[in-house]
Amino acid sequence: MLASTQIPDEASVLVQAREGDVKAFSELVRRYEGKIFRLAMHITQNREDAEDVLQETFLKAYEHLDQFQGNSKFYTWIVRIAVNQALMKLRKRKTDKTVSMDETIDTGEDTMAREIAAWDENPEQRYSREEMNQILSSAVESLAPPYRSVFVLRDIDDLSTEETAEALNLSVPAVKSRLLRARLQLRDKLTRFFKRKGEDAFAYM
Amino acid sequence: MLTCKEFLQELTDYLDENVDAEIRSKLEQHITECPNCWVVCDTTKKTIRIYKGMEPYPIPSDVEARLMAALEKKMALK
């Protein structure tokens, strides 16, 4: 999904941007603004906050471009900035502790499926594209922030487990356990929409 | 024989094809014997597939315009 295979390649654009080439930096912004905005929307769930996060992310990236080491992907680096900005927004908005990325995760009972029902082979065909986007987005939004960020980066943005860990400043095992929880919770939520109808629901038995 | 709980703990690595052959065969053995875990595995796989195929929504043009304006202002200062 990353645009690194496109022409011109990211490494050379980065070199130019670091030398102060304004056009090169704008090219990087255009490459990733959509993903950063989507990530910010997923975390803040608020368009105004997401827009602030988007601007702050790229302004900070521009300001601190000389600190980008180049041993990780540029996208992973800006994701880390964006996640921090987004979590600060959440903390400002709410005063509870549920937004901490360090929240301890117990792998207790709610990992277990509440409803076991088989789905159609291609359940998404039952809904229009708009309906699907609505269903998928609201399911993601209902996840707690620590799970949501991991899921969005890992399964929607297609970052590797290691890149996700780096972007969120988490350990690899923490990413894995949050990803498992997120995937199972989403599976549970989507079952309501995608399960086979009527008698077919138990056709696997 | 794995328990369902043990199966679930390995599920993410299994779906990401990140388990060694020995664990893989234990997991696959488990889902042939446990219909519930088969369903959970199959529907979780579909969940991931559906999200990966989610259409990226384009950034709203007014949001992009304001971003570019903010950047230009910043760049002019440097």
C-alpha cells in the first residue's frame, strides 16, 4: 500500500525534502495526507480534531525533518507523530484514563466470542459500498483507543507488526495481544450483519 | 489437543501465517474437531479481508486546502 514503488521513489524525494526542497516535501504530504487523516479520524472520531492532528503532524514533520533517521519508513515516523497528537487531543477532550496507550490489557473473558455463527462466503456483497463503509467504520469506532490504533495501522494501513510497534511505541507482544482483541471484537460486532440467514446459520455443524 | 483458549491465543499469528509447522498442525487439528473455533477462525479471517479491502476515502478538498495553506505559511517562515 505504501507509495514507495511509485516514481519518483521515496528515498530521493526525502533527500530533496531534507535539503529544503519545498516541492519535495509537498509531494510527501500528498502521498500520506489521506492515510494520516483517516488514522486521525479513527482515533479522535471528530473531524475538527482530525484536521488539527493532520496539520500538526505535517507541520511538526517539516520542522523536525532533520531528526528523521531514515532507518525506519517515513510513514512510520509520521504515524508516530500523528498518534501522539491524536492522543493528546483525546486527553484534552476527556479527562478519563481510557485514552492511555499504556493502559493495561487483561486478556479476560471478553476475548471470547459472544455469538458463534457462520457467515456467508462474501457477506459484504449483501450491502452497498456506502452501507459497508458505515458498518465497518462504526465497528472500528466502537473499539477502545488502544485497540483501535493497533487495528487501523496493522489491518487497514497494512503496516507490519514491527512497524506498528514502532509507530505506537509498544512492544511487539503488546501489539499482538491488542490486535487479537481488536480482531475478535470486530468479528463479534460484524457477526450481527454478516451471519448466514435462517437455517443456514448452523450449516457448519 | 489444544484448548479453545490456547487456540485463540495463537489465532492472530496463525492468520498472519506466523507460526511454525508444529503449532500450525495443532491449530488445524483443533479446528477440524471444534466447530466453534472453526467459525471464529473463518469469520475473523473474513473480518480482516473485508477491512483490508475497505475503500480509502479521499481527503476532503477543504481539509487539504487548509493543510497546504498552513504548510506554505510555515515554509515561508523558514
